Amino acid sequence: MSNNNHAIKEKSFESLQLKDDFMFSVIMRNQKYCRPFLERILDVSISHIEYPDAQHTIDLSASSKSVRLDIFVEDGKNTVYNIEMQTGRNKNLPKRTRYYQGMIDLNSLEKGTGYKNLKQSIIIFICTFDLFGEGRHIYTFENRCIQNLYLGLGDATTKIILNTKGFMNDVGPRMKKLLNYIDGKQPEDAFTKELDAAVQSVRKNQKWRLDYMTLQMKYDEKYEQGMEQGIKQGKREGKLEGAVLTLDELGYSISEIAQRLNQREDTVLKILKSQD
């Protein structure tokens, strides 16, 4: 799950867009949208997809510390896909892809699959910002030998990080239209219009409204508990740095940490930068 808990606190149900975790999870649990979504990103044809476990798609309990995968599907041809939406900058995102990969593999091994039979996995992060600052729409990573970049490790893992703010001519027009729509622009083709219609439909659904309000309430409770925990831990350590670092680890923004600790934002930023 992308760490957008605070964004969910501020958004009304009627203003949710596809890029918001809740809306994305609801719409992508329908393979009518999820399959062509994947096909457009990967530029491949997928005959069908399966949802092996509903708890991977959305977790309304919001109480577990374990990772929640936004969308987790299989294609029936020995490939699993994990799609995550990321609207808030997170310096730990690359390591999160590593953690998610481990969770996916562990899940397979716990079901009795030997490591030789691990499925090909593709982890996709859709970011509304440029994580690497190169202006690309797409960054694709595979494990390769440093001494010979043509030599792949062959571990059947791929990590793709998309950037809705890209400006390079590195993807086709269909992909650009999809990324533009995710970024908040008007739909430009048949598929993005379908996605937009689905978003409008969810906004009118009373069941999803109730689920969203329930999730928001649980996040509010977790948010307050995390704040108190961070401050108490900082006090126990006897220094401001302890509180700042703990709250940062819990995912709070610089402005939220500064407000809670009654500090200037540049003071908080200086502490965080000293840890890089």
C-alpha cells in the first residue's frame, strides 16, 4: 500500500480520483479495467487475469502492520502482477519494492511452492512525481551483472516505476493518455473515458462511500496513536531527533511533524537530511 493515509484524511469521497488508493483499489478489482490497464502499461496481450486472494486488493481493517498490496493479480501463465499507486514522495520507495518482492515470494513459498517454481513477478509503482528526476515516463529495472549489462540474473523479477509527470518521448500515445488521466487531466481516448465513467459510478455508490468513511475513521485513529507514540518515544530518548525520526518512520510529512512538535519545518528537514 502506498503511504497516503494523510491524503485520505483530507479528501471527500466525492473528490476521489483514480490516483487515490481507495478509488484505484475499487476499480482495479474489476478485471474489465485491470486487464487492459496492465496491457497498456506492459504493451502485451493478456488473455485473462485472476485475483488469487481478495485481501491483497484492499484491507478495510487498517489495523495490521503488514504490507497491503493495492492490486495483486495473476495471468494464469505463471506471472503475478502487483500494482501500487504512489501520490506522496517517499525516499524509501526503492526499498519498498524490494520488500514487496520478498512478501510476494514468501506468500508463494508458504503455499508450498518450491523456489524453483516461483512465478515471474512484475511490480509496478505508478507515481505522480518523478522519483529519479530524469523526465522519463517509465523506469524499468531488472537484476543484471554490473560487469556485463547484457548478462541478466534470470531471477524472473521486474520492477517498473511510472511517472505521470514525464516529458521524454519514451512511451507511446496510449500510455501517455493513461498517465495523463491518472495525473488529473481529462480522458482522451475510449479506455480513459471508461475509467472516468467507472470513477463517477463509484462516487455514487453508497456501499463504497460507507467503506471509505469506515477506513477514514480507522486511519484517523491510527494517525493519532502514531503521533502520540512518536512523541513519547522521542521524549524517552531525551532528544528532539528521536521524535522527528520516529514520526518520519511512521510516514508523517515534514509539515505534520513540525506542527506536532512545535518546530520550524527547516529544523525538521535538517534533522532528516542528517540521517541520509
